[in-house]
Amino acid sequence: MLNIIDKQRIKSRFSKAAQSYHVAAVVQGQIAEKMINLLRNIFLIRPDRLLEIGCGTGLFSRLLLQYLSPKHTIFNDICPEMIKSVKSIVLSQQSLTAYSSALHDPQHYSFISADAETCNLPDGLDLITSCSTIQWFEDPSTFFARCHTALHANGILAFSTFGEENMREISSTTGVGLTYPTQSALVAELLALDYEILLVEEELLSLTFESPLQVLTHLKKTGVTGIKNHRWTKSKLQAYCTEYIDRYAVGTQVPLTYHPIYIIAKKK
């Protein structure tokens, strides 16, 4: 399934949100917590080489380092500003007290600031993992195939992305949104590429806000405004607010739905 996406716009929006993302990305933080718990049941021993795709400001990175303690970790993100955030986590004694002395040796980590769909991926990997990133890819299936090549035998691809119900309130009131795959479509793509599916889960999570305007502010702070150049006029903004409240208000609040999908697959 293909998305027509302006990568430069996405890069720009997430770069601008680099300072606010870590606090505003509440659901993404919950997803990262769940993903690490799922991975801890798979990786009972320390992985040698780990690649994180779309590390962002390090919500998931911290957990990977804390709980999996890989021998070498490669962090990737399309935004240089995000890479800077993760570097500060890795280099901070306070952030990683238990592991900081080991991680200060440069051989234990490296960074790739590039589009993961087009850059060269390291090879011989035990684990390629990603949280809340692959929905921004133009062609996830081709990316999964490249991951299959980069993994060693029995290597693991573990990721979370989003399903069809994600941000349904926004897409229905503005007509703007990504095309999200179904869980079954993702599984079919992976099976066709000779992965073994170890785990598949999905859920619906919801945040509540005082107004539809607060929803837009939340999206801006998390960088999720890079789909296309949607120009707001006063009349469009009023129509959006009215429709959002009419369709979705619960008492004095309005919801925003997230639909995470979690998949862990093994290279055969």
C-alpha cells in the first residue's frame, strides 16, 4: 500500500516539533512502553546489533538501551534535530546511569540521519525495530524486503504502525489523512517476503481535549501536520470545530483516536 507523501514537508514539520514532541507525544510514549515489553519476551539475551528506525527524540530509544542493552545500537531518523536529541540521551550520565560508562565507547552506538526508505541499511542485524514511524513511508513493503536482507538468519523485525481508525476524527472533519493499512494486509506483505509472524496485536487508544483547536495544537506539537499543505481560513476553522463537536463531543470534551498495530516477525 502506497502513500503519496512529501518527505521534505514531513522532515520540516518534525524538525519544528523537536522541542515539544517528547512531552506532547503521550500516546507514542505508551506505544513505546508496550513495544519494549513485547520485545523483552522475545529477546532473553542481549542482542549484538540493533537498528532503530525513526528514533525521534528518544522515547523508544531510552527503553531499548535500558532493557535490551544491545552491544551496538544504530539510531536512524530523517531529521537531524531528532538525532541530536538521541545523542544527548546516549551521552548523558544522568539519562543512562546503569549503562553510561559502557555506552560512552563509540563502538557501542552510531547514528544515521537519513530517510530509511532510501539510505543504505547496515547488515548483519539481530533486530530492526521502530515505533510510530512506518506510517510515514511511501512503500512499506519494499522497506520490509530491505530489512529482510539486512537481518541475519533468525533476525527480528519488530515495529508499531497505525491502522485504519487512526485519527479518524481528523480525517472525517478535514478530509486530510494518511492511507493506513489493515493488520491483515501488513501480515500478508510480511509472509510474502518470507518472514515468520511471531506476534500481532492492535488496540484503540484515545486522548481527550477541551476543544477541537486543542487537538490541532497537539498535532502540531507532535509534528503530525506534514501530510499536505492544508490552508486554514477562518471559515474552514469554524466549520472544522463545529463538525468535530457535533460528531464527536462527549460532554464538554472531544476525543482523538489512535489505532496502533504491533507486529514482531522473524526472518526465516
